[in-house]
Amino acid sequence: MSHQPHRLIPSDFTPWPSRGAQAEVKITKYVDPSTDTVGHAVSTDGDVPWVIGLDREGLAAAGFTGKVGETLLLPRHGEPSLLAVGVGAVGSLTVSALRNAAAAASRGAKRSRHLALDLLEAAPDLDADQATTAVVEGALLARYHYDELKTTTDHVRLARLDLLGSRESTAGALRGSQLARATALARDLAFAPPAHLTATVFGEFARSIAADFHLDVTVYDKAQLIELGCGGLLGVNAGSVEEPRMIRIQYTPTGTPTGHLGLVGKGIMYDSGGIALKPGDAMHLAMKMDMSGAAAIFAAMTTLAELGCPAAVTGYLMCTDNMPSGSATAMGDVLTIRGGTTVEVKNTDAEGRLVMADALVLATEDGVDAIVDIATLTGASLASFGLLTAALYGNNQDLIDRVREASATTDEGVWQMPLEHRYREQLNSDVADISNLGGPYAGSTTAALFLEEFVAGTPWAHIDMCGPMQSDKDELWRTKGPTGFGARLLAEFATGFRAASLR
């Protein structure tokens, strides 16, 4: 008997998140009468803005010092409430700190549907476009909330954000809105329950909205994947009643492309561990987020036309769940990856690298100039960097440096790790070309070394985002649950991609 899970998607699923990342953003010099709260920048030193109505001593008595992340709400009768927003010492505000200050302001005014912020005057040395983008991102992302499946909610959606002052940039505000929307979309996808957002449904959804974002989407079903010889994806899918899908997304710029970028994403819609079943702990519960890499790529690609990306970009989303059953791949089985490489499966819970191997080969066959892959790949990365930083590996330092620059711009942290080839022997197999698991140590490194086997020397960078895929609390622009990590980073990277810059 076929399994037909109850689904609310795609009929109830929308790419336009209503949780607060789709607020109307306006630039104005005046406070609209409908405004609920007006936020003003207050530093740790220097003069306090007269409009706040308190001096430094009065603020201190209320526990407010002006540090980034601090806010003090001052209600007023018949007028918009005032919000003191900490921005740190005079002259010290960075773009990342400004994003954090805007996020703190948005959280500090969490009951406000219409928020106005006057923050950029506190950052006269920052680029106006970048600063405005950061303010919009921080304010919108901080108010994101996923309540699609709740019958009631007390969350107040941010419907309008006004930017006050004379330095705000229209282009920066639009970019901030677009990037916040993409991150919210990635969060929505990761939040969706696994019985609702299957590989099949993800493919249908991607195809249904492709034209809205000037994308071409091709979805490959199981029969087509068999014809392509994608043994990694098919092997991981073997224990599931749900079919796998490869979602190929193509963005083509106007004019001559500055290069062809391939993006490869792990899309394990739910990871039980397969035959190597995970323990029934909190990590198991989080495994509906194991498709966060694919979600980040898809979300990023919805921004490329709007941002005027000059490069051609092809995304390969490798989607399936990883389930135990009588037909599941067993430890010791050998899979044949696209292109013919055989892989001994020493652990069915090291499945992400198997599905990505097929895509890496396909990307090289498509002749891309560079590949960036992103995946919730190893617990070793989580153990090393916690929830705020992803491990970064690669075979081309110029490409790695471009990823690091995008990371610094978006404040989505990465840390370059050495691709230590002396560990490669741990992946040797007695029965196949390579095995999918190394030794007990350096797990994120051996996973990266496995992936490198399939890039055929193409410039390549690997982002292991196992840690920052989620946050365990509401913190500034990161909300509890899936973070949408990578969506803004990849959009930033792709819009700056130039094949000629790689050496």
C-alpha cells in the first residue's frame, strides 16, 4: 500500500513569508502618524539625542548604557513610543554592528506593526548602501516568525518599516528587503515538517515559482535519475517510500556572463540516519532541517535577477529523505556515483556526501568555472564551531577568499580549515574506489576530502553549515530555529562572481 502523508504544501505554502520579513519599507524624513514606535540611535558616549527626553544619568538609572544590542522602550500617551537603540561608542559602528542594532530595535518594539528607525546618522563613515541594507536586514529578520501551522498566535507582524534621516539609500533598502525575503524563504523551507515538504513537493514548489524570479527549473524524477546514473542519491533514497528528486535551477543574466558558477546543495528532507539510526534526541528532531543547504541555494537564487547578478548560475539540489526499511542501503553496500566511481557505504548516516557527489560530477560535466557546495554535513563541524560558524574548505584560495568576503559582508560566519590530504587514506576501501567514512577524528576534513574526489580539479569551495543551520534562542537577527544561513552569503557571493578573478 502506498504511503500518502497529509500535506499542507504546496496549497498552503507561499514564497512570501508573512512572519515579518515582507514588511513594506519606506525612506522618509518625517514620522508618519500611524507609526507605533520610533527608534533613535544612542551611543555609549557623546550626547544623548534630545528627542529621547532623558540624559545619560536617566538612561543609566533605567539600566541602559548604549551598548549594541541594548534598547529602552519609552511609551508616550497619544504619540508613538520612543525607543533608545544602543549603537556603542561614537565612531565605532560597523555594518555588522548596525545590523545587530537594528535587529535589537525591532525586537525591542516587538508589539509594533509600524516601526520607524533613525540609525544611520550614528554611522556617517559607513557606506550608505551597505548601511541601509544592514538596517533593513536586521529589522526584518529579527521579526521573522513561523506560525503557518498554528491555529492562534500572539506574534505581531511587522507590516511597515520607515527609515528616517538623510543618508538612507533606496538601492540599499531594496537590497535589504530582497535578501531578508530570501533568508525568510530558506527558514520557511527548513521549518516545514518533513511529511509536508518532501523532495517531490519541493520540486513542484520550485517549478511553480521559477518564472517569478527569472529562473529555469528542471526536476528529475526517480526514473530520470536512474538514467543519469545518480547512484549516490538513489542509494540514500533506497529505504524510503518517497521518491528522490534532483532540482536543477538555472539563472541566466542579461549580457555576457562573467562566468558560470555551480552551486550544490544537500537536500536531505529528513535524516533518520538510515540503517545507522540516530538516537531519539534533540538532534534527531532537528533533522527536518537537513535540507538547509538546498534551501539556502534555492532562496539565494530567487534574488539573482533582482540583484542584477552578472554571472550564470546553476544550482543542483539533491533531495531525498534517508529512512530505514527492508530496502534501505546497508553498511557494506557499494554505490556507483554518476561517472562511475564506486563507494563503499561504511555508515548510512554519512549520506549527504553521497547525494552531493552525483551533483558535483554533473556540475563539472556542465563546464562550470567554479563550484560552491553547502551542506549540513558533519557533527564534527558543529563540535568545532558551535552554532555561529561554518567550516570552509576548498582547493582554490582565490575562491575561498571570495566566500570569506561574502561571509564578512553578511555576518554569516565561516572559518577556513586546512584540506589536509594526509587524511585521505582514511577513505580507502578494500572493495570499492573510496568509502564514505574516515576515521574517528577530523570528520569534517575527511568529508571534505570525499567531496573533492568528484570535482575533477574545478575550483571548489565547501561550506559545512551543520552548526549555524539553527539557533537555540532568539538572538538579534537570528531567530530560534532554522536560521536560513547561507542564503544571503550565497547571493552576495554570486553577484560578485568573476571567473577571471580565479587563479
